[in-house]
Amino acid sequence: MNAGQRLRATYQFKPLDHLVRKEFHFWDETIARWKQEGLSEDYQQKNLFHFDPGTGAGTGVNLGWMDPPFLPVFECKKIKDEGATEVIQDGAGRWQRIFKGQSGYTFMPDFIKHPVTCLKDWEEAVAPRLDPESPARYGELAAACAKAARLAREEDRMVGQPVIGGYMYLRSLMGPEELLVAFYDQPELIHAMMRRWVELANAALTRIQAHVELDQISLGEDICYNHGPLISPDMIREFLLPYYQEVVRGARARQKRRLYLFVDSDGWVEPIIPLYVEAGMDVMTPFEVASGCDVVEIGRNWPNLVIEGGIDKRVLAAGPEAIERHLQHILPAVVKRGGYIPTCDHGVPNDVSLENYLYYRRRVCEMDH
């Protein structure tokens, strides 16, 4: 069974030789620490962590993930020097206060201003950057799709298209607090922005699917925090769900191959699972344990949901005994259930030692079949 076949079989709850072997991602600071602890520069070539080879193939079209897919992006520039900190404008048009010389994984920027405050901002400065017909958006489409089709044919890779999720998109445009007020005070603006989200997604997916059939659409959503969703179920139903259903329904109608919907959201996601299943969701990640997510319990409650994640990053820092207890709780149950991919419940942080991570990877590989 090659890596692509293994991933497809996981999505179909079919028997496996072993679970898919991959990781959510690593902090840059984590890899830097591990190199100080003896990690060789060629660790990826040596496959020190025993990961499966690539299982995906892309289409060459940017539809966003954490930020909207602006064309052109806003000018990245310094707004103000404040000594230890500075205010910058990023490519998404946001003004943020950052510590000089530090990456976003080690601190949360202070967001000061977002590009949309009213309908005028949206129509004049932002909507034109999300033009579905912009030729520059599709410049690599034909070649990338031809490569993806070849990889799907020769290596059983799954052809996927990432898309910024509706909540993540709206939050990036307006800011989390401003967005909450706008749901009540400017609903027409929210719907206008979501209509453009649909127009762009539909236009791009139609072009992509004319070249190659997709296996997966992935939504970068982050709609939850540690106590549940950041907006109410009623707001999800009014401002997000109909737009998701339109895009997913259209994409599935344009091809014969099974098309999976993958949703990525941090926080305690269990309350939103039924809503996103209604939207068409098949796969979800990363199930943060600190927020109360238990992939064993969620797997029992949602037997048809493919689950990726749920390995507590805090436990990986605690040492072999804690790692062993955690894996004994999760792995036997999910191997029996199927439809599970073990990964850390977010990026592996730099409080995890190389020794602990190697122990974790060894034990997963011993227990995942």
C-alpha cells in the first residue's frame, strides 16, 4: 500500500497496513532547538520521523487559507517605529503591532486596524482584489493541474484545493470584535462579502475541475476557541452555511469522483460538528486537547467523520511516561475504529525535546496497525 492509497483508504474507512504517518507542522523554533540537540540537517532526507511521502497534489490556484487571496496584495510597509515594537501593514491590509525580529509563532500580534469597516471600504479597496476573473489568478493552472493529474494517476495522490473558510475570511477583513458587531449592524455588508467569496470559489473551482477532478476541498476556518464557537449556531446558519452548501454542492456536481470536504478549526469544535456536517464536511482537524477535544469520544459520537489530530502537544513535552499513557488511551481505539490520522493537535512547540518527539514517533509507529 503506497502513501496515496493509504490516505484514500483512511477516508473510506477501509483496512490499512498502518495509519497515515504525518505531522500537523513544526514551529521553526522547535526545529532550531532540535538541531541544537543533535538533529542533523538532512533529517528530512533520512526520514528520521518515519513520515509517509507526499500524498497530495495542488492546482496552482491561490484561494487563501489564513488570509484572503488578494490580487494584488496590499503593500507591506512600516507604519510606525516604537522602539522594541513597530506597527506594520501586512499583505492583507491589516495594521498590526509586532515585536521586532520575532516570528508569529512566539507571540500574538496586536491588530490595530483591518481593511474593511464599511461598505465603501469593501467596494472601493477590497472587493477589486478578489476579482474572480483576474487572469493572474490562473496563470499556473494548466501546468499545475496536469502535474496533479499525473501524480494522482501514478502515485494515487489526492488532488486538493485549499480555500480560506468563511469565518476566517470575514475575520481577516474586519477583525474579530468588529465582525461580531457587524453581524448585527451591517448584515448586508457581511452578505456582500460572502457573495464575493462564493463567486471567487465557484469561478476558480469551475476552471480547476475543467482540467482535473478534485479529491478534497480544505477550508481554513478557525471558528472556535477553547469554550466553543466564536459565533452562534444561528449566525453560522445565516452567514456561512448557505454559502458553503452552494460551493460544495456545485463542486460535487461538476465531477464523478468522490469529493471530500476537509475543515481545519482550532478550539473546542464539537458543538459545530453537526453544522459543518450539514455543510458537507467529511474530515476535520486538529482537535485541540486543551480545549476539551477527545478524539476517542468524538469518534464514537461521529462514526463517519474522518479525524486528524488529537495528540496533545503538552503531553509531548511531559516525557515518555505521559506520552505512553496518552497514546494507550487513543491509538488502540482509533486503530479499531478507522478513519483516523494521528498528528499533534497543532504545531509542535519548542518546549518539546527531540528525545521526547522521537519517543512519540517510535511508539506511534509501533502501535498504529
